[in-house]
Amino acid sequence: MAGDADKLNARFAAGDAVRFTERPGGCVANLRVADHTAVVALQGAQVLSFVPGGLGEVLWLSPLARLGAGKAVRGGIPVCWPWFGPHPHEASKPAHGFVRARNWSVTEVAGDGDEARIALAFEDFDARLEALWPHKAALQIEVTLGETLRVALTTRNTGVAPFSLTQALHTYLRVGDIAEVRVEGLEGSPYIDQLQAGRVGKSSRPIVIDGEVDRIYQDTADRVCVHDGAKGRVIEITKTGSRSTVVWNPWIEKSVRLGDMGEDGYRRMVCVETANAGRDAVMLEPGARHTLSLAIRAHRG
């Protein structure tokens, strides 16, 4: 709503390190440290942009993306929670859970010259959400900007019964041309091929993309490198709290079906998602917590 940014700035703004502005459909936090910038939407606690100084935009955002449209924004780093992909038992429930399209609350900001940070929380598990997921939890996201962008999603079980969840930080990386992209770091890890009815595969070679790809890599290491040949850079993703990594590109036909990728969007992006998916589910006892985190940095190479 109009005026939300003013209220947030009055309560939370941290100099030039964290400032809030209005966009059509919603409010965003703008983080800045030196010549590094990031943008975080309150809708979905979703990072929309990360620009490390001199290296260009690292995250892909659809030119058709809009806040406040009643659905998740296509691009950036959406939060998939408390299930990844289709609901495991009821196809009528929203894909990738229900926190991506809902507003989160700002709880803290900080800026010290070297880093800028914002924390957002989601605790509004009302009756409508209980119909989708009958558990109690508290979520927090911390986004920290420096030369590296760090995102940490913490789930705490606030109920009286254990629950299991799958989740992902569904990172869309911007590349110059998908034909010149090579993904390294997943060689030798078995993957579930979502396009082949869950067939399990394995490859000893880096990933190149020349068609639709939708794979859940299991038992993965904590570092993946995306070589972006057209832009002459390497994007490194490290992670904690995760043993699965999802690689996704919808290619041509699915992009048309999705309807919000934009013209040739598939050529400018690849998703490398930090996840707990497939057999890598998280079980939380009452009072327990789990943090899923990633760090993204880029360099010439």
C-alpha cells in the first residue's frame, strides 16, 4: 500500500545501506554496500537483484515479472516452502508451497560499511494456511550483501508434533547465452530426472544445456560453479543445510506454456537451486530448527 515504504524507512532504514521504496504492486528493500547492490521484495522475502560491482546483474528476472499479482514473481530467488515442486499428495495445492506470494514482515536491518543486512519473518499461519499445511512453524530469512550475497532460510517448529518438509532457494542466474554455459560441481552425483518419470541418472561431465532440463541432484557437494562464457565470468554458489541441488531450464516449449518467461528468456537464465528435495527431506521435532543457506559470488574467468 502507498506509504508503506515511508513507514518502514522511519522505523528501519539504515542510512544508505538499507532503504525501502515502493514499486507497482509492492514494497522492496534496496541494499547497498560500496558499489554492490541488492533488491529484496517483501512479497515472498524474494531477492530480485544482486549486482556485485563491475560484474553486472547476477540474477535473472523476467521482464514480465510483477509484484502483487497474486502469484510468485518469476525470477530472482523465490522461496519454495514447505514443499518443493508439486504437493506430494494433492495436486490441487499450489506448486512450491505457499510463502512465495505472501508478504513477509521486516524484523531487523543493519549496515556497517562492509555489509548490509535485512531479516524478514513469516509467522502468519492462519486458518486458510492450516487447510494447506496443518502444522505450526516460524520462518525467518536473512539477506546479507557484501561482495558476496548470502541468503539464509531458518524454519522453527513451533507446534507440538514433528513435521517433514522439502524446500528450496530457487535461484535464477542470469547468463549471456545458455549455449555458452557450463555448470560444474555436480559430476558424479546421482540425479532424479523429472522429465523421465523420476529415472535416476549420473554423469561424470559438467552440465551443458541444449534442451529442457529438470533434475534433482542428490548427495551434492557444497559448491557449484556456473561458467558464463558469453559474459566472461564465473558465478559460484556455496551452501549449507542442503544435500540436493536442482538444475532447471524450461527451454522453448515449456517457456511458452509458462507464459511469463518473456521472449527468449530461457536463453538468458539457468536455475541452480539450493534445496532439500527428493529423498533429502528435513524432519523437525517440536522446538527444533533448520537453516538452509546459500552464498553467491561472481568473478571474471
